[in-house]
Amino acid sequence: MTTINADSDDQVYEEMSRRGAAPLWRHLGNLFLDEPKSAAVPHLWKYPELRELALHFAGRLSIEEAQRRVIMLVNPGLQDPPATVNTLFAGLQVLMPGEQAPAHRHTANAFRFIIEGSGVYTTVDGERVHMNPGDLLLTAGWQWHDHHHEGDDVTIWLDGLDYPLVNMLECGFFELFPDGVQAPTEPDDISTRQMIHGRLNPVWMNGRPAAGRPIGNYPWAETEKALASVADNADGSAHDGVIFEYANPWTGGAVLPTISCRIQRLRPGFAGKPRQQTASFISHVVRGEGTVTVDGRDYDWGRNDVFAVPGWHEYSLSNASASQDAVIFSYSNEPALRALGLYREQLG
Amino acid sequence: MTTINADSDDQVYEEMSRRGAAPLWRHLGNLFLDEPKSAAVPHLWKYPELRELALHFAGRLSIEEAQRRVIMLVNPGLQDPPATVNTLFAGLQVLMPGEQAPAHRHTANAFRFIIEGSGVYTTVDGERVHMNPGDLLLTAGWQWHDHHHEGDDVTIWLDGLDYPLVNMLECGFFELFPDGVQAPTEPDDISTRQMIHGRLNPVWMNGRPAAGRPIGNYPWAETEKALASVADNADGSAHDGVIFEYANPWTGGAVLPTISCRIQRLRPGFAGKPRQQTASFISHVVRGEGTVTVDGRDYDWGRNDVFAVPGWHEYSLSNASASQDAVIFSYSNEPALRALGLYREQLG
Amino acid sequence: MTTINADSDDQVYEEMSRRGAAPLWRHLGNLFLDEPKSAAVPHLWKYPELRELALHFAGRLSIEEAQRRVIMLVNPGLQDPPATVNTLFAGLQVLMPGEQAPAHRHTANAFRFIIEGSGVYTTVDGERVHMNPGDLLLTAGWQWHDHHHEGDDVTIWLDGLDYPLVNMLECGFFELFPDGVQAPTEPDDISTRQMIHGRLNPVWMNGRPAAGRPIGNYPWAETEKALASVADNADGSAHDGVIFEYANPWTGGAVLPTISCRIQRLRPGFAGKPRQQTASFISHVVRGEGTVTVDGRDYDWGRNDVFAVPGWHEYSLSNASASQDAVIFSYSNEPALRALGLYREQLG
Amino acid sequence: MTTINADSDDQVYEEMSRRGAAPLWRHLGNLFLDEPKSAAVPHLWKYPELRELALHFAGRLSIEEAQRRVIMLVNPGLQDPPATVNTLFAGLQVLMPGEQAPAHRHTANAFRFIIEGSGVYTTVDGERVHMNPGDLLLTAGWQWHDHHHEGDDVTIWLDGLDYPLVNMLECGFFELFPDGVQAPTEPDDISTRQMIHGRLNPVWMNGRPAAGRPIGNYPWAETEKALASVADNADGSAHDGVIFEYANPWTGGAVLPTISCRIQRLRPGFAGKPRQQTASFISHVVRGEGTVTVDGRDYDWGRNDVFAVPGWHEYSLSNASASQDAVIFSYSNEPALRALGLYREQLG
């Protein structure tokens, strides 16, 4: 061990560094901020711009080359590695008639929210799950999944993943399926058919499955019914309107341990109160037009647009129309933050 | 303190009794049995016999006199106090056009499963909940409830309660509503409309309500859909067929802390394997015909009949028809026993 | 089916009974009371009276004849079947030098709180657990246990069991150990030695054991330290003084699913506020003298006495001494009632 | 919207970037690795080297200037921002006689494990908690804390924090206490005195506190007793020896939501089997000498040294001495990963 030469502070700090150490007093201000400041910025992506890119590559890049033909929505503040908000990713995946995307699995949890197309299904752990606009499909961490297009139209869906979180925590595993695509081993859409109606849980499944998603698909047909059924008889939240969380039937909690998925309806003329939370979220507009105001700046959205609101930015939502509902699908890392005791909010 | 006179055992036992004591060695065999032996016996009630009684009193006894016009299904082994199985009660309640049963509340948890009639609703904590055949209505402990008939037909439903358990544990409270019947304070059927579709939970309710039922009504229209949706693509349980539990949306567990409600479908020709469990259950036949065999004795049931299977009796179920489904609603004290670590089963 | 003869109400009620039915309107008042009324009554047992009985039989009745030589504390209101409060039992067990009580197991949960003696151990699932005055030993449901006296003094302990609850719910199983007594298979007192100090949980046990008690013995040496360590620096509860619950190290909850065990210290001159709860409890005086007032009547207790306070009776506790602490061990069915949503209290 | 110029792929990718998008197919391999590869590297810090640095600055830098005089243990792979493993930090804090470090609070959870010194206390939310070698003090997120030295010796402790995780998730808040240091408002050491002995939980605290640490200090005197009490009667884990987790008394789980703290004893000659886990951990040697082998490379540790094992590196531990125990304090992010469903291990 070299003895510290006390003649010069600089030399001591150098020696400190050689010993694998650093002075906290020179870092304190950077490591302990008064309040969070996200690297991500609020951002809005216009669907037509992304769709054009997707179609361009649909014609240029084979699914064999791409494995997954996904246009990533990269937050201007999160370029490397690319992410949409701190722990979440959004991408638009395009699949063309006749294509199939090969099977793989990863630790990251994923879902798809279908935007356009028909005749498509995803095989998840041997179950073929059919996809129609507005459907929410789950692929929980480590479930095999491959995508198949047997219809006639361009199909585009929103992919949501938590790989930024999984990678941050250095917990990511990935594996290709040995035989390219899976052969079906379960009845088609059985996980949905067994669980989507009437809040009934299959007793013979003996409680929550050890692994995997609780339900393969939360179909739009049912989601739409929920929105319609409430009609104008619930005030909902002053901040987010009539907002529902897709629930895990075995726990009543979020559908994925790190992601809460939600559908919300802003009634004509809705003007939400402002709200600030440590959670970050990403929203996809199912229908309608309106504005999200973040830190005083307006972002105007229309059908199929996507916007991101990073944590601890003050946001408020409004529906521009005096006669039409706006319907928004969104997803948030709130359950991850709550599980770690890190969720905090401030209501305006 | 008298000194014990050792001359005579009898005198010592008398003195023991005077001191508030007794010898365990004279009770051991009665208090610690090798296995449970229910006071209740397996029993079947034929609906036409009960319906006739109900109608008889519908004509003779005003709702004012009766408060609740309920024909109790009394287990031959549980006459005093009357109960259907050890911790559960079943009764048939009849309400006639124009009648209303006054509001009260009790610690006991209750549900109603509608058998016949229309134009009826129950007001539960200010919410009018409409009742149609096959619907399951919940009234959790300590919720105000009154019943109203605004239709034209005799209405009969199955009442299920856990008052035998509540009374056994000496936890029963009861209160009459000051003003006879409640005025509606909530939108009609709102708790169902907000929660029955698509496994969506209202975020603005901020998690599980502190008290009260999770959902007012699990309507038959949705239950029927669940049964149909599975079609012939699930094997279900070898003992109970395709059996679903009505789930609490906030927990994924039973709808009431002491009662699990279930709907089950026995496919044509179904012959269930035998099963023995410490839980007791009561079944009501929604449709179809078949047999429950308990401890080797057959009980043949048909539409609307009710049967009781007390705990630790071996039972098996079969559907007599080669072409028609049998559909059974049942309720069990399994969640109460599990909560206390006392559930045990043996599968044949 | 006989047709109802409407000529006579009595005949209809008879026919009703033949059909296994009864009119709720004739039972309503008995089944739904305004508030609970326990069958058990408040009661105090004087230790010297019970000890004399125990010693009498210690000389007259061999352990082979008795299997367990237990003087049952029978509540005057609960004679048949005998119990101490609705769901709980208290008994004094006496074991003489050289005796051993054979191994058995039962669904009922049990504990022992040692009053006097030394040189005694209980073998629980192969682990010898040594017993000294003030120790709390657990035998959870279905654990083998036999008792051995290798010392020189009369040994007496308080047995607490939940057999009244287990029997009420018809879930009791019982089995004799094939070979009389168990051979030790674990290191002596290992479950205590591994878990009693410093709130440290053995990681290699991988979380809560599937079955069985969490800790074999909560020794008095540690309990005494806890009481002393708080000294006069905690106010404790206005109703129950400085009161601790023996905790399950894997859950933080009660040591048995149906019974909470507690130790409490009433400081000199303590005069507790009145309290009423649906839970019932039984108390054993470790040291000191004082009074429990139930529904306005005083019961004066001294060292080793036992008293029972049934549910929904108003009670208050006081320490008669101006200079000495009173220390009381007690057990309650509160966790069972809470698990079923039936706990309620009213604080004076 | 510019129309895509299809003449050149490069131009399309540029346009894509302008639209806030990127091609997943060019990132797939970097975002989805076959298995985790930590940025942190295994590393060992020698205590004498760090101590010398600490003492150097103790003489040069006033506590007023430094606020906290902490030598950070910076992982060679995690320089900016500095951290010890991905989600955890280790530092050595030195406090000199007469000094006091001003009060602040932060979202990050913290603990201190005392290495040397005496006469020091930390005030946590108004409670003075005294610190002696081997003690584990908790400061849960958002608790005020300041440090005071009223003794005569240099005091050094290990600071553990989860600020890397909190910052990664952008949830960090920080606040200075208005008046420099807190005035005591609670009896000294009361949270420890109320909870450390005999696994007894204060009933009057009514279950888990809404916020804050469960116990202020897990004192070494008790920890030592736990290690001694097991003696040679437990095999412990084949990988980690006789290893205990400091438990939250209200839940039985980890003491902080994101950090598990542990104490482990490697008996003389212990040679642990290899193990690989997604969790990362940091170890501080309380006494003894031995080796940690990570990915085949040996790191030899002695008294007070600190070593870091990042996730998914294979490690094994051995005690070099044939006659002396080695005792190690360690902390891990396992609870955070488990809460998110991301914990995985592979046992050799």
C-alpha cells in the first residue's frame, strides 16, 4: 500500500481513484437531487409518420431478415440505449399477409395492442391467440411467442415492453425457439375463452398459474362493452376520466408485474386536472382528438398517435371535441414503482 | 377452599365440577375424533315441494308480517338452531308483485341466486340492483338491503347466508333501517356495470373498497357466456367438471370472505371421480338432471332442486343425460376453512 | 307429493317440516340478534383450587390411563361439549417425575405456557423442546408431540387449544403415534436456537415452512428481557398496557392461524380503559395481583390464576399494587375472527 | 410530413430518426442478450487502504464542508454515475469525536453497519439510536437522520444505500432539515428496545407502521447470540453457510423494500458450492479470512474488507482457516428483483 502523499489534494484524489474509491462530497449534489428529473422528455409521435415508415420497410425488408419488423418510438432524451420512457418501450410492429415472425422468448414482459389489420394470431406457449383491432394481448416474461399473418390486410400493432427496466437491472435472458415457429398444443384462444366473461375463475386451474400471463387476450369487444356499460353514470377520476385497469384475474392487480395497462375514456369536453407522479406512462389514442399538456406545453393528439409522459412531469388531459368521446389506451410503470415503495404523486 | 376428600372418586369429581373443572381423560375420545363426523347429513330438497310451500304462504302471510318470506332448508341433522350445513344456510325467498321487504343489515354475509320471476330489484347501500333468473347478487356483511317487486310474476330466489358461522362465533349484529326502505343514492346497477366486462377494474376507485361487496350482481347473461365460451375445449376437474368460481375483482379470491360461489357444467354423460373435503357445500340445479352419490347413496336431482353435502363425506357427481348439459350453482365454506388452515381434501 | 291442506296452519307447518323446511319468520329473532350474546360467561379460576385437583390425580391416575392428565377449565356456560370460551380451551396439565405422555397429533393447534417445574421436554416432530416456567411452546396442528419428565419436581403447565373451533367447524382429525413416543431426529431446541435472537431468519430454510410451528419455544428468558427493555419508556395501550404479541417470524402475524398469544405488563397502579371486542380471550397471571372488571363485576386475580372474558363483554384491567408490576399471559381468537372479517371492537 | 425518399436507405434511416423512430432490427442483438452481462465487475476493496483515505480527509475536510464524509467504493465498471453494484452503493463514513453530520432525508433507503468506534448515535425521526461495532442501523426512505459523535475514538461505518436504483428509476427526492440537527422527540433506542427481544411485536403499535424502518438498530450483541446459539447444529446452505436475513418484524421479509441484509458464518474449512443469481450483492468481512471465487478468479479477503459480486457471475465462498469462523455481513438487491419477478438463480 502506497502511503498517501498529503502534499497535494489532487494526488490524494488520484490515489483514491487507484484504490477504487471516490469522495462522496464531490458527488452529493448530483446523486441526491431535490426532486426527480427524467432523462426522457415529453414527446408525441404522429401515427401517419410512423405508419409510412413501417410500410416502407414492409416492402424492403423481409421478416426473415428483421425477425421482428418494429419501428421503435425513441424518446429524444433516451437514444442510447433506445427507450420510450425510462423503463418502458413502445414500437409499431408491421406484419404483412403471409408472413410469420419466428418464435423466441425473453425475460422482458410484453404486450401488443392491435391498431389495424385482421387474420393475424400470435402463438403463446402453444396457444394461438387471434388479434383484432383494440385487443390487448399479453406475453409475460419467458413465454414463447411467434406471430402469423393469414389475412389480407397490412397489420400494425403497438408493442409494449419493459426491456429498458429488465436491462437496467441486468436481468435479461433471451432464447430462440429451436424450430422456428411453435406447433399449437392448446385449443385456440382458450386462455381468453376461459377467463374473460363474468369475472369467473376456472377452479380446476387451482389458483394463479406459476408462470405466464393470466389471460392471452383482453378483446376489444369486451373492453368496448365496459366503456359503454358505465355510460355517463360514473364520474371517474378528475385527472384521467373514466379509466380502467386491465386486471389479473388471480390477484386483481396489474396484468404484468412491471406494467399496468389501462383504457380510458374522456367524455366530450373533458378537461382533466393536473397531476404529477413518479411513474412514467405511454398513451396510444384509440379514437378522438385532444391535448395533453405537460409542464405547460400542449401536445395535440389524434387517432392512433402515441405520446409519452415521463415521471414527475405535471400533465393534464383534455378532449377537444364537444360531442365525441376520446378513448386512450395507456401503460405505466406504476406497479414496478409501488412494489419498490417508490411511487409518489401530487394531485392538482 | 374445601380440602379434597380422597375417600371417594365421585366426590372428587363433584368437587372438581364445583371448582369449574373437568377431567380431560373422561372427554378425550369425544373431543378428539379420528376424523370429522358432521352433524349435518347429506340431503336433497325437491323444488316443487318447496315452491308449493312458498306459494302457500305468499297467499297467507303478508310481507309486513314476515319481514322476509323465506322457506328455510333445514338439514335433518341441524334442527336447533336450524341450518343447512354446519356454517351455511339455504332458503327460498318468495316475493309477490307489488311487495317490498323492508331494509335491514346484519353481520352475516348473504347472496341471492335468482330462480324465477322478473321486475324485481334489491337496493344495496343505496344502489338498486335488478334481479333476473340465474343472476348472483351479493350483500356482504353489514350492507343495508331491501327487496322490491315491480313486475308481474311470482319471484323466487335462493338465499345463501353464513349466519350459522357468524352465530357459532358469536359475532352477529343486526339492525333495522330507520325508514323502512332505502331511497336510491347511486345509479342503478352501477357496481355491476362498472366491473363485469372485460376484467377491467375502475382505477378511480383506488383498489379494493374498505367494505362491502365487490360487485352487486354477477348477471346470468355473462355467466352463460363463460360456460358457452369454453365449449368443449376444457377438461375441467375430474371431480367437478367445468367449474368456475365467481371472483372478487380486487383480490381474485372468493366473493365473500366465508363463502365461495361457483357455477359448474357437467357435460353429457359426465361421471365425476369421488372426492372428500372438510368443506361443506350446497348446490342448486340450474338445469339438467343427474345424481350426487354421497357415501355410496344416490340422490337424484332435477331442475331447481337443492342438495347439501356436509364436510368429509365422499361425494361424486354425474350427469344422467347423454345429450344435455347439467348446470349447477353451488356454494362452499372452503374459503373460511382455508383462512383458518383447516381445509383438507382427499381425491379419489 | 302430498298437496298442502290449507285448512289448518298447524298442518301446513307439519307438512313443511316433513319436507325438510321451516319458516324463517318464526326464527328470525333468534337467528339475528341485535348484538352478540356469548354462551360463555366471564369466569375466574383460582390456581390453588386447580393445582390441588391436579396433584390429587397425579397420585391416583397413571399417565398410561390418562394419556394426558389435564384438568379442564370449563366455562359454566359451556359444559357440553366442554370449552373455556367459544373457540378456545384452557387446561392445567400435570406431569410427574419419570412420566412420559405418549405421542399423538391432532388438527387442533396447541400451545403450552409453563407454570412450574423443570427437567421436562416435549418432542415435537422429532425435536426435543425443553420447558421452563414462563416458556411458550407451540404445537401447531398435525404435529406429533409427546411429553417427558426427567426432573424432580411436579410440573404443571397451561394447555391452550382451539379444539372447540376445530370441532365446531367439523375439521378435527386425530392420530396416535405408532411407537408410543418419538425418537429425537433433530438437534435439541434447534427451532428456537435458530430463530429467537436478533430478529434473524434462517435464509437456508427458504421462507416459511410449509407446515408446522414457526418456533418451538419462545423462552421466558427472552420475554422477560423484552418487558424489561421497554422499561417505562412506552405508554402501551390505554386498555391493555404494555402488551406484546408473540410473532410468527415468517409473517409477522400470530403464532398460530387461529390464536394470538400475548404477554402484557400492567404497571403499578395501572387502570385500563374499558374495551369491548367480538374476540374472546383467556388470561393467565404470571405475577402480580389485580382485577378484571367485566360488565361491571370485579374478578380479583392473583398469581397463576386464570380468567376468561368472552366476546362482546366490556372489560377493563387494573393492577392493584402501587409498587409491583402485574404480568399476564393471554390468548385470543382475534386472528380467526379477523381472517373471516368478523372482528369488531368498541373502545371506551 | 415529408414523403420518404426511397432512393437511399441511409436517407430513410435519417428521416426515421427525424420522426423520433429507430429500426428495432438494428438494435435487437444489443437489447436482447442471451444472458445478463453486468456493467459492474467483481471487485475487492482492502479496508486499510480505504481507512487511510478516510483518516486523511478526517483531518483535512470539516464535516461542515463535507456534509457526509464518505469514501465511496466505486466499482471499476460503474464510474459515472458512481455505484458499487448496479442498484447498490457502499461507502465508508468517518465521524470524528465532537462532530455532527447535519440532518437530511432522501427517498433512497439506507443502512449503516458499524465497523469501529463508540460514543456515536444517529437521530432518526426524533429517536437517538446508538451505534456500536457490528450494529445494523436502518434509515428507511424519507426518514430524517443526523449523526453525532460524543465519544473519543475515530468512528467508521459502512453506509449502504439503494440510490443507484432510486436514481435509475428517477424517483429520488432530497431535503435538508431546516434546523441543522433534530432534537430528540422519542425515548433513546426505543424502536430497538421494543422489538429486538423474543420475537415479540408491540400490539399497541397496531401492525406495521405506515412508513419508516421497522427497527432502528439490530444490535451486534443479539446477532452474535444468534450465531452462537445455532452452534454447529445447523448445516445452513451449501452455498452460503449459516446465513440469516435481518427480518422486518411486521412482515417477516427484508428490512428494506429493495435491500436484504444478511449475516453469515462460514465454519472453519467451509468450501461453498458455486451459485449464480440475477441479484447483486456486497459483502463486508466482520472477522476471519477467506476467498471469494468469481468466474474462476480468487479474491482473498480479510477483516473489514469489502467485496462486490455483480449479478449472474458465478461465485463461491471459502473460509481459509481450519480453526476460526469467518463472519460476513452482506446486502443484496434480491427483494427488488423478486418484487418485479426478475429473480433467477442457478445452483452449482
